[in-house]
Amino acid sequence: MLRLKLYYHAKPFLPWCLRMATRRFFAKRKRIRYSGSWPIDPLSGSAPEGWKGWPSGAAFAFALSHDVETQIGYDKLDKLVEIEEQLGFRSVINFIPEGEYRVSEKRIQELKDRGFEVGVHGLCHDGKLYSNRDTFQRRAKQINQNLKNWGATGFRSPLMHHRLDWIHSLNISYDTSTFDTDPFEPQPDGVGTIFPLWVERKIANPESLTANQENQIGDQRSAISGGNSKKPNGYVELPYTLPQDSTLFLLLHESSNAIWKEKTAWIAKQGGMVFLNTHPDYIDFVGNGNASSFPISYYTDFLKHVKETYAGQYWHATPDKVASYFVGLGDR
């Protein structure tokens, strides 16, 4: 963790090309070292205890998310959601409250009206959210305010940093800051599953909670369970299970979406959750991509592949619905 703290303090002063060249140098070696557990970790395919399957007997779940990191990504968002709409898909759009852009209430409401979900992507994209507990708690208050203002129930940490025990301070129903396996992430410890998991908050002395704390816990339980407050205090963790676009196309220089298709086929056989995270910031809508972008055709071709190859076999839902369904399984 100390190495991460030092890196993100120095990051603003390092050119993007130097940072990426360094990452690519180490990524080549990591790809060889972790070839037995990435992009597919065979150990992550086991269903959780008591698993009862997906709605309507679907073979697997299919969920999409997008992290909007810069003004460039914010400006490209309309094109991306149009494409998904045309193909019959919906996703969660994760916005940064204090980033390069400002998110308008009109934009949020328009997305929701069209069937998309809105989530919160940290507070600012500086890699310092978990620098220390005081910093996290200060930012958590502001994050909670944005969750409330946007009517959002989901969270993702910038750069996939995570402290799952700290995240209990957020008024969320689910978090998506982890992955089943991804050795290329700055914090590479995966959760080792292609299914949702429950992260329960452990309270040493429940009787010591203040009235305000009890109310917050009650609100969180209600958000998670759709009004059912019988569930223990906690949240659902939804790990992304397909490699991110930035990893495949910018870091590893893959020239196709073959790995997405290959892993989707494996997850479908295991009955898990295909969860893909991409960034409009890195998508080239007019050309063939470059060192810092990839062509939109990689994404559209993948969506068409899922739609045609697995027609009638998958349950497509936004992450909030996946989390709600997972919680509901425990009440049946």
C-alpha cells in the first residue's frame, strides 16, 4: 500500500507515455507468470453456498458498466449509450463527482429515463481515497451526499483500489471495486469468484450504536433489499469478470476482443456473472484507435456476439438489479 501511495503522489508529474511504457514492460512478464490464472482462473468458477441460479433459469448473468474519467469521456457518452440502446442493452454509468467535468441533473435523469443506471466513481480520480482512514471518512461524507443527490445505490473506487471493510461507511447497496482475477491492476488481489458475494459489516458492540448510526444502517438495509430490512448490515460486492478495455487494448495491445469472447464462453458454462467495465474516454468512434484508444467496433462486435450466440440463455440487468436479486435469494 505504501508503494501505491508514493506512486499516486508522483503520478501528476510523470508523462502518460512514460507511465504506460513502464506498465507495459512489467505487464509482459506478469502475463507469462499468471498465465494459469488470467484471464481465466479455474478456481473462481464455483457457485456460492446455497446458490439457486439466475432469474427464469438463465444460464448466466450479463452486466455492463462504464467509468467516465475525463471530460473527453463525458462528451463521448451519448454515442456510447445510443449504441447500447440500439442493441437492446443497458448499463451503469459511473461518474466522478469532483473530476474534470460536471454532471448535470438533467443528464442523470435522462439516463435513468432511458433505463440506464447511475453510480458514483469515487470522489476524485487521484488514487488517494484510501491514503488513510481520516481521508476516507472525510471523502465518504461527500460521496454519500452525491449518492443521495443522484439517487445512486452503487459505488466503484477509482483505479479499482479497495478496502472492503472501509466501504461500509458508504450508504450503498453494492460495490464494484474488485475483480475475480486481474494481476495487472495496481492493487491486484482478486476476490476469486465470478459470482456476487455478500460483505457483512461486523459490529463488535451493536448496543453502542447511536440513533443516527442505527438510522443509517436501516436506510442501507432498505436500499439493498428493496425495502426488506431483515438482511444483516452489509452490501453486495459485484466483481468485474472480463478484463477491462484499458488492460486489453492499451496495456497489452490486444488487436481483437477474442479474450472477452473466450472468457464469456467459460463463465456461461460455470453459470456465473459476465460483468464488463469499459471507459468511453478510451473509445475511438471514428477511426481504428491508437496508443490511447481502441475502435468502438471491438465493443459493438462483442455485444452483438453475446446477443446472437447466447440468445435466450442469459439474464441481462443493470448492476443494481443484480445486487437486489442476489440479496433476495437469501429470503427464499
